[in-house]
Amino acid sequence: MPDGAAQLLAALRNPDGGFPPSAGGASEPEPTALAAIALDDADARQWLMDHQRSDGGFVVGPDKVLNDSPTPLAALALAPGAGRERALDYVVAHQAPALGADDRIPHDPNTRGWGWTSMTFGWVEPSARALLVLKLLRPKAEQIADGNAVMSDRECHGGGWNYGNKQVFGTLYEPFLQTTAAGLLSVQDRTDGIRERAIAVIGRLWRAEPGGLGLGQASAALHAVDRADADLDAQLTALVTGTKLFGDVVALAWTVIALGDAIDLLRIRPA
Amino acid sequence: MNRLFHRQMSRRRFLLRAAELGLATGAVGLGIGAILERIPRSPWDTRAFPPPGRATVAVLKAASYSGDLEQTVMEGLRLVGADVSGASVLLKPNMVEFDPSSVINTDPRLVAATVAVMKRMGARLVTVAEGPGHRRDTQYIVAKSGLRDLLRDVDAPFLDLNIAGLTRVPIRSNWTQLGELWLPTDVVEADIVVSMPKMKTHHWGGVTLSLKNMFGTVPGRIYGWPKNVLHFAGLHDSILDVASTVHPDIAIVDGIVGMEGDGPIKGTAIMAGHLVFGRDPVAVDATAARLMGVDASRVDYIADAGRFLGQARPELIMQVGEDPERSATPFKLRPEFQGLRSGSSVQTPPANAAGG
């Protein structure tokens, strides 16, 4: 654990018990959920319970744009019980609508995944986090098959993921470090090669993409699959020491998760 | 009333008052909202947007990012009458993502030069801010692009708009029916917002310039990556609603090296050799499009912006510096956008993208 990373994160807590995306902001579900996981933090969990909607979801956004993508992370952060189950019910009931076939952005129109916001396309990161949490907490959910199909469909040539499709207008798009890390966490149980390709992509990209969020999430993904990279962790540690990750709470929380005990919560156990 | 006071009142007070109004009307109840949604609305309120007047746009030669870039920026801002004295200035470059082998971004050297010029012109505070549309890891982009080091040299902070504190504001026009936006408070409260796009083609919209560049002010943690809500609401409509609400006060287009073909990410570099300056972002985009060999009146969102947001008609734009027609470097366009070419009779498709 980088010196003081957990303390840096804890110091960004708001008086209401929640965590903001960056220092001084209002508490929001995603950073609060990640901080609750990273720090095993009762106050953050209480904030989540206080802000869970009656439908089980956790949202941010104006009335017509409800970003419900933090809900899977909040489910993972909550203690076992009714709140967690309602959050999981929300996740299985709120997949993205299927988008029709489009030659410009070829994809499997039978897949759905999960979007950042209600009623929009299923994107890699929100799909990956929903898939991960369902595999961890509701492993018999039928939506897992769709989630796995989405991750296969969106996988870039050679492995890994960017934020969306692997091809647009006939041009292949390359994977990103951070989204590949999110994807690896969600497919860590698969034995069809997709996991190994993602590990290789992370190994190829992490030196070229030295941002705190990417490195923190990549470290977490590699630790989750027991393939930690000491050099990556050293670079992440140096970045935390040198920049405090610029007060990015989500990046700090992933770092603390990656290098602390909380990583065990993200490991998918064989059935 | 001095100019700064007028400027602050016209920008900050409008947005902040609009934010208060939005919260107040939001409390009235869903019943009224449901009724209003059934009443067809004009895309804009003519009382809020009087007919666009004449505009001045400066096109200056700039052969490279080395040399006396600051002098060129200073001259461009002087020619269009920009005044930033005493103001808090927020520079918004295009850093949507980063590829070391490509020219996706507004060149950091131009951004740093503009910071230095703004300070020389008496700006009270200059902040560089961006909310990348494709990447969550903003610090990666800022570091690898070289922007962080250059900003350190000119002593300017960088603000990640994807994680900044937010203010809820009503949208000033009604193209999308989204009704309101959550925008970074720093954007809302800045005295002057400067849109600094890269001169690029765009595979959904034809071209991307200072109006489209405002997508980067909309936070990804609300609207997703790649700001997918805006694409679902319609690219054309969203460009107009975001630009009308944020409304950059100054636009500086990086057309030294642009991107042609499959922009805004996968296109190729083209030496265009110009910077474009103005205080009317619509006029700047119309002029920059001409420099790209594109008829701005055929770019639907620029044409519609010219109806209420700014001046798009060449005969009402006073061009200073280089002549945009004679200085044009025709950018390669995707086949479906050949109709945007000046003099072409080809039809272009509507701009939209739900996935991708």
C-alpha cells in the first residue's frame, strides 16, 4: 500500500459520511461505494443506505438523465441484506435496450449490457461492473450470459477493451488500459482466452498510460487474478506519493482496493 | 458600466440566475412538466437570442507550434477586440483522448501560449479545463500529451471537468428537450470561457470546431463516456443546446495542423497553417469550415446555430487577416460528407450516433 493512500482517501470524506468525486465536491454514489469497499467504511455504507432509491438504484443526474451506473458498486459495498438485494434487483432489471444492427458500428444486436444512463447503449465499463457484481453476488442471474456476450462482442482485436465498440466506420479501435482493467475484472472466471488476452494487453499498455485511474484499476484487476505486476505497483505507488492522484477519489479508491485487503472482495470464486 | 462588469453580468449572472430558476421550476411538480412536454416549443426563445449581428473573425497564418506563437495569439485576440483584463478565464482545449501517433488534441503548446497571453492581457486567473469524452483517466491524457509540463511552465492549473463540482442549469435553447444540464461550477462561474478546438473532420457531424468542443464541458460521470446521452438526444440538437448554454465568449481554432478524413480520432494530419480567432463562436466555426474547404451553410448544426446563436453568413462576418477562401486547404472528407464541400450537389446524412 502506498504510504498514506488510505489516509489520503479517508481525508476526502465529506461530513455527511459520503465521498465526492474530487475534493470539496458533494458526495456521490460511485466514489462513496468504492471508498466503502476500499476502507471497509461504515459511514460510507450508511451514506449509501440513506441514498438508495425506493427502486433499489443509486443514481446521479438531472431528472431526465439518470446515471444509474454506480448501482452495482453500491451493491458490492453494502453489507448483505435487504438493501444489497434491492440494488441487485435493480441491476438485473435495468439493462440497456438492444441497439439495432448498424453497419457503421458493427456489433451483436442481440446483446444488451448496461449503460451509463437509463435507456442508452450498453458500454464496456458499466457492463463490466454489472457483470462482475452479478457474478460475485448473484451468480445464477440469467443476465450474466448477456454480460459475457457483451464483453466478447466488444473485445478489441488482440484483446482488451476501449469504452465502446471495437470497430467504427471500418476502422479498428484499440483497447485502453482502464477499460481493459474493468473488463478483466468481469471476465476473470473465463477460460476461453479472453482473460489471458486482457492480462497481456494490460502488460503492454500500463507503461504507456501512466494515469492514476488506469494504473489503479489495472493493478486491482491483476491482483484479482493473482497476476500482480510489481513494477506496475511501484509506479502506482510513486504516482500516489508524487501527485496524490490529484485528489481523484475514484482513482485513490481503486489504488487502495488494489493494494489492500479489499481486493479479495473482487475475486470471483469457482462455483 | 465597465466592460468587465458588463461581461460578468451577461455571463455569470445569467447562468447562475438560470440555475436558481431551474431549481425553482423543478420544484413546481411533474404535472406541469408533463403538460409542457406536450406543447411544441420553439428551439429557442427569441427574447433570449436576438437575431445575430455582424461578427469579426481573424485568420492568421501560423506555420508551426514553435517560434513566436504568443505573438500570433496576442495579435489574433487584439484583432477581434478580446478583453480579458481582470477576468477569470477558462480555456477549454480538445483533449477528447490521446494518441501519440496522431493529432487528436489541441496542441498543448498553443494552449500554453494562450495562457501566457491571457495573463499578459491582464486576466485575473487562467484555468485550463477539459472533460475528455472517451477516457476516464484524464490525468493520463494531461501527462502524456505534455500539457501538464507546459502548464507548470506557465503556472496555470488544470481542472478535470469530469470530476469537478457541478451546478444544475436550464438549457438556454430547446433542441433536445433535455431541459437542463449539470455543468461544472467552474465553467458556470468563469467570467470568460474560451473554446480552443482542433480543426478536425468528424465522422458523425462533418466537422468539429468550437461549438462541438463544448461537449467536453459536460461531465462524463453524469452523461457517460462518450457523453452518450448527448448522442442519443441527437448530435445536432445537443451541440446547439450545449453551446447555447455554455456559450463560449472567445474561440481560438487550432488550424496549424488539423485532422482530415476519419476524424475526430482516426483521421490523418493535415498542415493547414492557420489560427482562427473570434468572439462569436458560430462565426469562427463558419470561417474555419471555409478554411477546410467546407460550405458551413451545409453543416446543419452551424447553419442552425447561425439562426440564433451567432453569425454564420459570410457576408456578415468581417474577415481580418487572411482571406479564408484563398487560404483554404481542402480537408479530405468521408464519402458521406462529400455534400459539405463547397459547390457539391451531394446530399449528406443527418448527424447522429447512438452507439460506437
